[in-house]
Amino acid sequence: MLEVCNVNTLYGKAQALWDVCLEINEAEIVALVGSNGAGKTTLLNTISGFLRPASGSVEFLGQRIDGLPPHSIVELGISHVPEGRKLFADMSVRENLEMGAYPHHAWKQREETLKQVYQVFPVLKEREKQLARTLSGGERQMVAMGRGLMSRPKLCMFDEPSYGLAPVLVLEVFQIIKSLREQGITVLLIEQNVRRTLEIADRAYVLENGRICLEGACGELLQSDFVRKAYLGL
Amino acid sequence: MPILEGEGVTKYFGGLAAVWNVDFHVNQGEIVGLIGPNGAGKTTLFNLISGALVPKSGVIRFKDEKINGLKPHKICKMGVARTFQAVKVFATMPVLDNVLLGSFFGTPHSTSSADATREATELLEFVGLSAMRATLAKDLTLANQKRLEVARALATKPEILLLDELMAGLNPTEVAQDMELITRIRDKGITIFMIEHVMKAIMSVCDRIMVLHHGEKIAEGTPQEIATSRTVVEVYLGE
């Protein structure tokens, strides 16, 4: 479904990604783990078009998407739930969600999608009219995830969705991500909660200093000495 | 002996009691954890202590002196420093200058810039950012921006440090580094009051833990007591 091939991405002269290759098959949950500064967010930004790779290619459903602007990439069916939520602070919860529905096909179905999002996150229905800036951290994360789903994506990329959430909500977020697959949504997940991530994902890539240094089925990675030491703190 | 204490601290946002009738104390030399569901009022309580917000009622004392109603900079100068959940570094300034600002601000009398630079350099070493002293703060990873905030706060020479989710977004190995950092701060004689969702850290680092829920204190005790409290498991820990 998605194929990232030999991608190199630079910030000015500083190279953040080196020959990165990654592929995601339909209906998979794929995890991307790595230390802070390893390049995980850069890779997501390269896929969603916020950054252009200096070389290499990104293909989605057989079409080259590197070089396309972010809004065209959303139209094609990739949605990006960014690190730190990035909500429109002075807009209401409902307005924030609607902002996610601007791709043409999604806009027509927005009422229906909104209902589905409210089903997944009932608290957002209660807070529909509240300004995003008045929400707690957990509620903001739910709006960000909901907004990501409003574009009716085929592939949804989550950048640290459990960031700053209370343990009970963390469990819920992982449950929700797992349930997306049942709705036919493919997932690329960045998370620091490495253990739980490897438990729900099918495959994972480990990124270190901008390079993929390990990839495999999650079951294998959970057993790997390197992963246990470097990322599980065991 | 409490270095920081609050009685009946209350703050409303519109009609909503964000913090309601909360009593708390932090003893000299302690590491106290503050946990609770998202939206429970934890950061609001920190904002009340640091003077960013003023409580509607109740009193907050630092070393027996009432501080609620004072401006944030006064409270900081008295010896209460903090970091922020949503980081507030000076984004376009180099890392070292961010810390220098803390040094110059916190010193009651004039410091030579050589002394301040030496001190800031030591603090960067202490939090593990020496290699990045010339980098602009905005170019640091989020985890490192949070460590920078710790260094900047320490530069004001606090007696108590409020840490608001220092470890969010860190992987378990990085969490272990920060746990060690917190212990080293305490070993400098600085009292710590910390908000954190990373249970592994809070349970092993804290002497005592307070739990807020819907703005009210619902539990307080040793990590052991909190981990086994029925209420806390229900509203916060899950499972």
C-alpha cells in the first residue's frame, strides 16, 4: 500500500534520514520505534508531504506522492495525527473535527463520519461547542485523533498518541488504534510505549540516527536482546 | 517540616471547579508525585503555586510565607521554580542563553557574566546537554527541550522544583535516565514536586504521591499505598 524507498531527508545541511526503506501492506498495523531525535517524526513528515526527500521515492497505492503538497496527499487517503496534537486552539471541538473533513469525498460524508467519531470518543460530543484551548491534554489527543479520522483515510499515521495521557487513557488509545484495523484502516504508529506498541502491531521498524537498523515481526522484536535493552529498559 | 503547603486551595474556570478545596504539603527534601486523570487539575495546581493563576480561595505558603497573589517572578525569586507541560523554551535563542537567562534572573545581586556562563555550562553538563550548548532551543527534540527547561529552572537556584510531565514522550531507556536526573537534583538539596503519568518512574522515585480527580484530592500515600488503592486503580491506573 505504501512504499518508502531509499529516502534521504535533510534539514538544511543536516541529514535526518539516510536511505530509509519501509513498506506497509493493507490492513497492517506497523510500528516505528526509536529514541528521541532518531528521525521518526521526520519520516512521517516526509510521507505526508510536509518535507520533501532530497532523494528516494514514496509511493502510495502505486502512485508517486513525494513532491505532492500535503493536502493532495490527504486527498489520496493518508491522514497524519501529529505529535503534540496541533489543534486550532480558538476553534470549537466540532470545528476542529470538521477541519479534518475537507477532502472532497470526506466532506460529503462528514455528518456520518462525525457520528462515528463521537461514538469512538463520546466525551467529544459532550464538549462539541467548547474551544480546543480549554480542553485537557487527554481530550485534545482525542480531538486530534478524531480529526485524523474525519478525512476517511485509508492509511492513518499516529505520532505518539499516548503522549501525556493517564494510564487508563493510554489503554483506551491502544484499544482504539487496534479497532481501526477492523474498520479497514491501515495504521503507521510511532510510540514510546514500546512494549504495548509491539503487542498490538504486526511489524515494526527500529530507527536509529536516521537509519532503519532493524525490522521484523513484533513477536521477534520483543524477544530481541537489542530491543529489550535499548527500548524496553530491561 | 513542610517547605510548601496549601489549604483549601480552590480555582474555578467559568462554573467548573478546576481545583477544589485541596490541602497539600511538600516536606523539605521530599520527592512528591502528583497524579490523576487528564483534566483533573494537576497543571492548574502548579499554575496556582507558581503564580500564573490566582486561587479563588485558600492559601498557599512557601516556607511559612503566603505566596498566593504574588506575581510569578516574585515567587520564582523566592525559590520556587518550574518546568512546563507544553514546553516554553526561548525557541530562537541558543541552549546556553536559555540557561543564562535563568542565572541572571535568579541572582539577587549582580553576577559577572563569566560566573553565570560557568554556572550555566555546569548545569548543561548536569542535564546532559553540553554538546548542544550552541544549538537553537527550537532545534532540540522535545525530550531535550524539557531537559533544557530543567537546567533553566535550576539556574534560578530554587529550593523547590515543580516538574510538569518531564518524561512524557520518552522511551523506557530515556525514562530511566530522567529518573536518575531527578534523584541527582534531590541530592543537591532541592525538594521536588512532580506531575507524571509514567508510573514506573513515579512509583520508584517518589516518597509520597497525591492523587487529584475532578479537582479534588482523592488519595495520598506512599507509592505502595497508591498502587493498591481501589479508587486510584479505578479512576486512573485502569485494569
